[in-house]
Amino acid sequence: MEVFVYGTLTDPERVARVLPTFEFRGAATLDGLHRVEGEYPTLAPGGRTDGRLLETPEIEALDAYEGVERGLYVRVSVPVASGNHGEDRDRDRKGDAELYVGDPATLGADAEWPGTGSFAERVRRFCRESEVAVRLRGRD
């Protein structure tokens, strides 16, 4: 499974402490969300975030590390494109990647997510309706 990482999990030594099996696929950019600092980094609507694309079969270990069951972060799937953003995005689609978005209220981050419903519902709706996507920039 591919995962877009933008915080502590961009460091190979940190990842090795969390995951028994992983590989970095390369540098990537997340279009549609920008990084916001809090107790831990999170994402907010708009802009771009640079990070890395990580591949691992150990998604449950990442869920535990990110505190998904405790409501600290929510995991959401977004499309991965080969590199171009725009009209050809669907043609260049290379599958999906997971990403983790931290609850700004829990993390003390200055971010707001539009809409109604739970935090997870608002994040998933925004990512879907705003065409949030990851672009692989190349091997790193």
C-alpha cells in the first residue's frame, strides 16, 4: 500500500522503528492541502505539501503510530498521478495513496475544515470534492 508522508515519517530511521517492511518510492507533492504545525504536523485545505511516497504492507502499524483509533489522525485515500496536475490527471492516474490528517482541535493546530459532520467526514468530503491528489516527483 502506498502512503503519502509529510512529517516524522519522511525520516527513514523513524520509519524503520515503526515498520518492519517499507520502501520509499520517491519525492512527492500533495496538491490541495498544506502543512500546518501543531503538537504534531497536520494538513489543512488549500495549497501544496511536499513529502515522500512510502510503500508498505503494514498499514495497521501506521494506523497505530498515527493514533487513528484514538481520533488523533484520520486516514484518507487520494489519487496518485504520474506528475502533471490538471486536465490529464485522470489519464495519468497511477492508483491511490493513503494519507493521514490530524484533527486540528486535538493537535492545537490553526486549521479549519469546511462542512458539517465529524472531522473524518469533512476531511474525506473535502479531499474528494476538491480533487486532492499526490504527484510523484521522482526517485529520492
